[in-house]
Amino acid sequence: MNGVPIGPVAIMLALLASVGGFIFGYDTGQISDILLMDDFLLRFATCQQGATLQNASTQCSFSVWRSGLIVALLSVGTLFGALFGAPTADRLGRRHAMTVECFVFIVGVLIQITALTAWEQFAIGRFVSGLAVGALSAAVPMYQAETAPSVIRGPLTATFQCAVTLGILVAYCISLGARDFKGSGSWQTIVGISMLWPLILGVGILFMPESPRWLATKGRYDEAHVSIARIHGISSFQAQTHPLVTRQIGEIRNSLQWLQELRKDVEHNSSSNRKSFLSEWLECFRPRNKVLYRTILGMTLQSLQQLTGANYFFYYGATVFQSVGLQDSFITQIILGAVNFSCTTFGLFVMQRFGRRKPLIIGGLWQSVWLFVFAAAGTAGNPQTSPMIGKLMIVSACLFILGYATSWAPCVWILIGETFPTRTRAKQAAISTTCNWLWNFVLAFFTPLIVNRIGFAYGFVFAGCNLFGAIVVYLFLYESANHTLEAVDKMYNDPNCKPWSSSEWVEVDDVYHGKGNLAGQRQAGRVEDAGRISEGTGTETSGEKGKRSGEVAVFGMAPEY
């Protein structure tokens, strides 16, 4: 693609890693229908005297607190899992960390399916599974972004969100098939099947190449060469000499050397291990080189993704559509899930064609409009007695999902992998993802309480959040499409580049700025022929000839890999 070789391993790697998103989506989609199943109601809800399996749907009901806890404890687990996932991914590597997290998820599933009388046990099982889901939600997009060739990084990273929506849809379909099973087999089948997905990911990922950027942080450059070569379909015999591989390794090495100098400067006079550990996290909040800026931006975007209101439909969709007056809300959820999946698949093209900023801005405005219509229709009359209002609400919900699935759903996860510098990427991704799960918990737990008070007017709140999100993206987010991860870091440090003009930014100069001569002001040579890549042949323009012995030049105008 564009003259850059791309091996089949790059595609296989992204698709396999995206199973982590499928796990997340399946767990999200299953709970809405499980809460309405007769056997689950009879076992775990509050029932009137004489309730049986035949009349459980009318004689049993969950309090808003109990249903909120069952749904939201997954989010509590994901919140902590995202934080613990960062040191795990940094210590064990991206692949082995995912394998460990898959094992934790299976333990959580076993706790859930063995719960027969205590709803608390089922909720605790969701918490344990949530630990794994949270860690995977930070690790998978990061691993995909660190391994994907930049020319197709957007679509490959977006497969995470595509898999999330597929997981939701599959959960809906399995729920439809299992709802007529007798006894506990109805909900146990749905939950038990979810053990299959982490087995596929946990074992399969071990046969994929490790992140070359993680290998570089450990000084394992020979393995990093091989990893990049496999991703680009280059023979292992050429891994140490191929110009494409050596150029990427040179860029990664330069970036890490600069970050190492910065880290030493920050940790000056710090000798204890405790201070060193804390300083690693505090690096994410240093104003220098816009590290703090990017941490806050990641936290804000992840929070706003939840505040779009999408999970209002995914967690409580069956209940929402019942209140609209539909007799079979399961079918409507499948329709909504199909819209979500198909539009997210189309979102892969959107991310590749239009970048990051435009889809987020237009998507935020589009979502705001249709949530306003949804809320206005729901508050204007009773959808249960007015079929036209009910139909309008369903259509507006589907059109909202269309916008969300092609913009905010995939794009925010892509940005988690490509916005942060290499050394702090895992921790910044963890902090940002934690915000996503924090709001996920808040919305999952409090939505029944809020809806109980204000009903469909809840949609007005989400409409305002979507409008605010579009404004935040316009003012603060830089366009990172079609740039290497190292080039994105340079762009954020370029004082002449503003977010609203960043789509026209071209990598010409090394614009890292540090204290004193911490990073230097190295100018990159231009390559006249964009198709010709030569190792170490850029023209020095900053008087630093002789300082690059053994170092691969960073070419400002070379094609992006």
C-alpha cells in the first residue's frame, strides 16, 4: 500500500487482538436480556409470594439498586483493571499480559455460572471479569497501534471497536436463542459461552509478534527488528538490514533516547524505588512536551465517549424498548445491534478516508440532533399509547447509533493507541481508559435512578454532552492519521501547529523541546524521492554532522510506515 509492504501477519494480528474487544462487547450485550429472563428473575429478583417460573416476568422484579449493581459491578472491575493493566503490559509485554487477563476473565465467568441462589455472587463474578475487560480495553488498542503500519493503522486499530459491536450483536442473538431454555440453562448458556472468546485470544496471541516499541523499551532491538519485519512481510534474513526496518528502528531509538534523557532529568536526586515508581506515573502529568495536555485530552475523550449516551441503549435497551410499547424488545435490540455493527464496519473506511477530527466533530453534532429528537418525542407524549411517537423514538435511536458507530465508537479507541509518547503510552492509556470505565459505572448504576425521575428527558443530557464533545475535539485534538507514532509525538510538540490546522502538518523538523539542550534541535533531511529510502543518508541541516554515527536519520519527507 503506497509502496509500503504489508505482511498478512499485520492483518491477522489486528483481527486476533480485536477479540479482546469482542469479549468486552459480548459482556456488555448479554446483561440487558439476562435481567429479563424468567429463571434469572425468579432466582435473583424480589418476587411476590407464589411466584413461579411461568409467571416470574410479572411477579418478580429487580429494584433499581440491585439491577444497577449487577450491571455496574462489571464497570467497577474494569476501572481497576485498566489501572493494573498498565504495569502488567509494561512488565510482561503486551502479548503475555493479554493472556493473563484472559485467564482472569474465565475465572469471573466460572463464578457467575455457579451462582444459583445469591445475586451477590453473580455480581462479584461480573466484577472479576471486569478486571480483565478493563485491562484488555487498554492493552488491545495500544498493542494494535504499536504494531500496525501507519498507512493502515486507523482501520486496524478500529477493528477493536468493530469487534465490540460484533460481540454485542452476537450476545443479542444468543440471548434470543437461549431465552426459551428451561431453568438456569437460559442465562448460564449465555454467560458460559463467553469462556470461548478468551481462550481464542489468550492462546492465539502468543503466536503473534510482540510490539516492537515495547521490545525497544527493554533494549531488545534484535527482536524488534524481527517483529517489524514480520509485520511488513519481510524475510527474517533481511530483518537487520532492510532499509524500511532500520528506519523505523532508528525513529523508535531516537524517540526513546530523548524520553530517557527527559526521565533522568525529572528523576534527578530521586534514589528510592518508591519515588522511581511514583515518578513513572507522574511522568503522565508533566506539562513539558504536552504530556499533561495529552493525558487530560485522553481522559476527556474517553469520558465523552461514555457521555454520548450509547450505553444507555446497550445496557438497558430491552427495558427502554419495552417502555416504548414493543412486545418483543429482544428483536428490536438485535436490529439495533445489527445497525451498530454494520455502521462500525463502515467506520473503518471513515477513519481511513477522513482521519480523526472530522468524524468526531460531525459525529458529535449528528448524535446531538438525534438524541434531542429521541428525548423530545419521549417527553411530548406517551410512546406506549402513541405508535407514531414510539416509531420515531426507535428511528432516532437507530440514527444516533449510526453516527456513534462510524465516529466516536471506533475513533476514541484509535486515539488511545496513537496520541501518547512511547515510554508513557501504557500508563496514559490506562489512565484514560479508567475514565471511560468510571463513567461507564456511573451511567450503568445511576441510569435506572435517573430514568425513574426524569424519564426520556435523560436524552437531553446526552445531547448536550455530544455537542460539548464536538467543541472539545475542534479546539484541542490534533489530527494523527497517516503519521508514525513518533511523528505524532513531534506534531504535539510543534509550537507552530494548532489543532484546527493540524491536518495540514507535515513532518519536517524534529521539534522536541526540552530543558536546555536536553533534546536538541535536530533538523531532519528531506528525501527527494519519496519512494527511495536509504539508511543514514539524510542531509544534516542543524550542524550536527558527526553526531549520528551508527544512527539512522529521521527523514522528514519520507513515506509513512
